[in-house]
Amino acid sequence: MDDLKRGIEAVLFTCDEPMGLSKLGDLFADAKNDELKEALGQLRQEYEQTGRAFSLEEIAGGWQVLTRPQYADIIARLKKAKGERKLSAAALETLAIIAYKQPVKRVDVEAIRGAQSGDLIRALMERSLVRISGREEVPGAPLLYGTTKEFLDTFGMKSVEDLPRPEEVK
């Protein structure tokens, strides 16, 4: 079990995105899902007990090693130094509408915002936060938009059900 834990730990430290059980199963072909889950649970517990600066979290359909919230300022300075682009208020507004109303048409996003949103949706797609989720079955078949796993990963959620309900935000 210790070798499996170390192997999983090495993989998770290397990955920039959550690693699902199926991917871990592919990498560790000799291990069963129950063994993988047990190893993940033990790693998570070890990180908690030893007070590490990071934790093992289940998000966006997989597992990922994340820095603890109390170190957010330090990490933010690092990311700012690397020139990470932030989302504008208009982009965040558009992203929130898509997240809550998905699947949603561009015209519906624009009706809610009261402003053109095509360029913002395109920019969000380029950042892999939004994707085309299909077409509405009406004449003209307009595109429908939804969020991606990258969106879940970026905002630290397991699913869109983790979004705060509107009454919780007030």
C-alpha cells in the first residue's frame, strides 16, 4: 500500500488538473478501485494529521493536491508575478450567468446582462471555462453554452451543484 500511496502522490504532485479514479486505474493497473480509494483516503488523512501546507481534495470529478487557503496570499503573489490574467467584471458576470442557466443561448445571456456578450463568451471559451454544449432544437439551431471541468477546477468545485444558491448570496 505504501508504494501505491507514494506513486499516487507523485502523480498528483505532477498534474495541473484533478486526476480521476479511472485515470489513476490506468496508471496503476495492478490496483483495484477500492485500493486506490483507500490510498487516497490515507494520503488525505496523513496531510491533515501532519499539518502540511497542502491538502488532497476531491474536485471536478477527480483528486488534486491543493495549497491550503491560509497560503492564498503567497500563492496569489506568485501567480501575479507570473502575469496571470484575471477575469474582468463583465467576463465574471457572463460566466456566472452561463454557470447558473446552462445550457443557455448567447441571446439569453445578452438579455440578462443587457449587453453584447459574444466576445466575452469567446474569450471564456479560449480560457476553457465555457464550452458549446449543444444546439437548441428550434429553427436556426442556436448554440447552447455551458461550463467545463476547467471551470470547476478553477473555482474548486466538484459540480455546478456546489454553486451558491441565489438566496445564499444576498
